Amino acid sequence: MVTERIFRGQGVANALIQKVIAQAKQQETNELWLYTPDQQAYYQRSGWQAVEQRHIAGEEVTVMVLHLTQ
């Protein structure tokens, strides 16, 4: 996800992520996956866990998972 610079710091990305999580839970999805080149700390603060490093589309990224059921 990329937030346009003028909207950064306003909670736009977090609101969208929370909407996706709520929808996934409603559909009884057990986990969500993403990859990020540079926002690992942002996602980790929300409970995402780093799984592995990969080379995707010419850059090093971290693959992360969020378990929705305990």
C-alpha cells in the first residue's frame, strides 16, 4: 500500500488495513499475508510477523503474516 504524501500521518493506511482485517474476519479468513520492502516496523506494531526475506520485482522484501485466529 502506498499513501500519497499529502495524506501520510493521518491514519489513512491504518484505516484501510483495519477495514481489510475486519472483512477477512467476517469471511472467516485465518490469516493475511503481505510483503514490504521498508515498513516492517509499522506492520509489526499491528501484530504482523516477519516470515522470510525474498527478492521480488527487483527489490528485497520481507514477507509477513497476520494470524486472525488464535
